[in-house]
Amino acid sequence: MALLPGATPVSSLALDVTRLRSTRGLIRICLTTTPKNFPACGNGALAVTRSVPATGHTVSFEGLPYGTYAMAVIHDENSNGKLDTFAGIPREGFGFSRNPTITFGPPSFNAAHFTLATDANAQQIMMRYML
């Protein structure tokens, strides 16, 4: 399909979330193009919430402008709208695009960023649990 002059190319993105430990609660997804809005998203326009099924979790995003993005995902098992912690250690699952190594605290936007530059893209995020 030809683009109209001045039209911004758009992409679709399929996210596959793996290694969830339970079917309880929600998957909370932060998809952003703004480093200062990562990983929390706050009131970001592209923050999305989905219910957690037991296996093979695919979430689709349509009409995303080409560009650089990063994603953070939490498994909000008690559906309280936040990542619960104990002494600063996450009690619920978390994951990031490109599955970067986690040391102390979340990765930087640069460690988790990926580029949408075609009409169809995919990311797989493996959930991690500390407690």
C-alpha cells in the first residue's frame, strides 16, 4: 500500500510474555519512546494493561510510528497497580525488552531499546522473579 505524501510510516508490534509463574492478576506493560518515561510510564500515552492468561501471552500494538522504543512489563499478581517490593527487592515478576542483564535496579532505556523500522515487529520478554 502506498503512503500518502507526508504520511508517517506505522508498524505493528507483537509482544510475547513468557515464564509467568501464575495466572493471578494482570500483566502491566509500559511501551515508550521517551527515556525519561522508562520504565514506569506514569501517564504515558502508550502504557497498556492486559489480563494474565496461564500460557503463551501475546499482546499486539498496532499503528505505532517507526522509531526507538523500550518496554517494561510487571506481573501485578495482586492487581494493586504497582510492583510490590520487600526491602527494595521485587516480590512480583518483571521483565524488559531485549531481556537485558539485571543488576541493581532497572536497566537504562538504552539497554532495553529496540527500533521499529518495518511494518511488522516482535519482542519476547521473559519474566523474572526475585522472591
